[in-house]
Amino acid sequence: MSNYYLASQNKSHKYEFSHRILWSPQLTIDGKHNAGYDSMSRVKDGDIIFHVYGQHLRAISRAIGDVYEQSKPNDNSFQDWADLGWQVDCKMTIVNVSLKEH
């Protein structure tokens, strides 16, 4: 059975979409746990991920393999995060569904 995850992405979405990944640090910059980061550690092969940013559902992915440890990408959009993180490779389907009330 697949689990479902909501990934709220902002400044890192362009890099992650172009590389078909989802990345998050394991801990906050000051070494504390974060519920969203901890959730990343549980993603398994076949899990479904909903990618949201800018009040739109932008993609739906299936995890390709289990989450694994990975250093943060060498891209400015990740500069404010801790170096060691979680990464999930994704099979993404791009969508554009507004989540705003009309």
C-alpha cells in the first residue's frame, strides 16, 4: 500500500523539478527536528507525492525507490539549509491546479 505526502515547495522547486527529485534537510540549520523533514525519512518506493507551491498543485509524483541520504544540491536555492538531507527520486507528472478560493 502506498503512502501519500504533501510537499510544500517554494524556492527549491525549479531545481527539484528539473532534476525530478524531492530534497529536504534532515534537521533545521540549528540542529532541531522538523515534522516535514522527519516525514521525508519515511518515503518508500511507490509512495505518492503531491508537490505544491504558489497556491497551486504543480505536480504529482511516484517515488522511484526509497528515500536516501544525500548532501544538499549545489544550487543557491538550498543555501539556507543544513548540508545533510533526504532525497527521493521521482517520476513526476506536471499539473497546474489552483488551490485558491475563487
